[in-house]
Amino acid sequence: MPKKQTEANKKWQEKNKDYANYISARSRVRSFIKNKATLEDIEEFKKLIEEREKFLKSEDTFS
């Protein structure tokens, strides 16, 4: 990658730390699920996702 692009990427990441961390975490989760997750992991994730979905939906009703 050209040096200017690398510098621009670093600058963007510093300016958008929270969003950059979100994107990075999301990418790691997807990679883990696609490449390493066991059936037990997937069952646990399903439960966690259901709980999170319920929380987010209930949070919307209070807005």
C-alpha cells in the first residue's frame, strides 16, 4: 500500500477510534465463526444473539 494511503488510514482510524474498533471486532467475530467455531460455540452464540436482539428491541421502545 502506498505510504500516503497508509498515513490516511492511520489518520482516519485515530479520528474514528470507536467505529474502527467496532469494524475490527465485527471482522474478528465473522472470521472466527466462519473458520474456527465449533457446534458448541455456535449454540452459545445463538443464545447470546437472541438475548442481545431482545435487549436492543426493548431499548427501541423506550426511545
